[in-house]
Amino acid sequence: MPKNGRLVDKHACAEFWKKIEEFNPGLPNAVGCYIFAIRAAKGALPWYVGKTEKNSFRGETWSTNKLNLYNEAFNLREKGTGLLYLIAKNTRGGRFAKSRKAGIGDICALENMLIGSCLLRNRKLLNIRQTRHPRGIVVPGYMNEKPGARSATARRLAQLLGTCFFILI
């Protein structure tokens, strides 16, 4: 996502979607989940997870309130490149799903799972909704564990779940 100084350049929106359309036709008009992250020297860190069901990626991800969230993330982590991961829902025929008036259950479920995963990477995730329970649950070897050495059982659980190498910030 192009920046103008330390903020996302809202005037670059049209060019951004033009490039996305060239790279993957139809994706700007699809629905699904998205993750805003900032890539810096130590890799990418997620800062916000969103979904779009009644609007397309194009209409949702560059709205004023989303740009404010992205800019808030840049204020918390001054250096880095903004990334927008678009996870589109596909139809059974392999096309991108379009927006509809009623919510789409699997998009909601995916958003919840992504929020939980992103909280494992970044405790400062800017999402407010759907984070109360994931922030409060403590499972050694999986999430929100206290600093220090893990017990043998917590190490085995972390290995099973693939949470061995997550760094909490």
C-alpha cells in the first residue's frame, strides 16, 4: 500500500486497484477477508483483520475508517511497508464470490480464525470486535502464555499446533 510520508496515500487508491485487477482479474470486486500488515526488517506483522460480505474489497478496504486504522498502525510501528492481504471467497465453479445483502457465514468464521491467529503474532492488533475472548484465554504453549520457559507439556502442545516460533509483541 503506497504511503505519503507516514500515512497511507488515499489518492493512490485507483492505481492500487488497477494493479490488482491486472494481476488477478475480478479480485477487486470479490468478497472475503483481508489483513493489513506492516513489513519491516524482521518480517511482516498483522495489524488489522477485516471482512467484506456486502461490499467488495475495493469498496471496503480503502474506506476512511480503514485508512485511519492503517495509519494508526503506522504510528505504532513507524517504519515499514504496508501490505494488504486479500483472501477472496471462491464459488464452487472457481470464480470469485460477489457481495450480497445477507452475510456469508464462512467469511465470518474465517475472520474469527484469522483474528485469533493474528493475535498470536501481535497482541496490539487493532481489531476491537471478536477479540475479547481470544485476548483473555490463556493456554500455555498456544496463546497468551506468560513469559519464561515453557513446561514440557506446553512445548509438546506448541509443537503439535505449530506455535513454537510465534513471537508475541
